[in-house]
Amino acid sequence: MCRLTSCKHARDSAGFTLIEVVVTLAVIAAILLSIGSLVSVDVRSTRALDDHLVLVETARAIETELPDRNRLTVGTLSGERNDQLWRVDVQLFPGVLDAQASTPWVPLTASITVQTPRGTRFSITTVRLGRRPSG
């Protein structure tokens, strides 16, 4: 009789119940979902970082190609470079002092905006000297 009881007890406790299997699968699914969302965020971050790097390098290249101070004038320049649309707006620097009226040079702001095909934008503004406009 002792032998039958131990066999019956061993048979009843062998294996997993359906609830244990479902709970285990739910925990595994939650872990995989967390890993998937981390990978997705990582991919988006890498793409955003790549876009930013391309935009900064394009803006720096455009800045180095701006006309020298004898030819830099107030106005707008635009174009495309490496599938990046760019625009440069050159304006008189706001708040120019009257003491600078005797010099042929005036500070100009050059605002460079670059945009990727996906629509991400990067802007940088720099100050350059330019010839005082006549008149």
C-alpha cells in the first residue's frame, strides 16, 4: 500500500499545469517585448544620430564655401548638396553701433539651414564681416 501511494503521488506532481505554462509564456513574451522595444529605440537613435552628423557636416561644408568678405552680401543663397537641401540667409547684424560707421566693414549674420530628405533640419548662425552696403 505504501508503494501505491508513493507512485500515485509522484504521478500527480509530474510535469507542469496549463496555468504554469501560460504564465511562463506570458513572462517570456514580456521579456521579448522589452528587448524588441530597446532594439527599436536603438535603431531610431542611430538613424537620428546619422542624420544629425550628415546635417552638421553639410552645414560646415556650406559655411566654408561662403563667399569671402569682399563678396558676401545681404540676401539668400540656396541649393542642394548630397541630397540635402540647404539655404543661407545673410542679413545685417542687429544692433550695429554708430561708432562703426567710419569703417567699410559691417557684421553680417549668415543663417545656414540644412534639411534631409526625411525632413530633419539643422540650423546654425554665424557672424561674418562684409562690405558695408553703399547708400
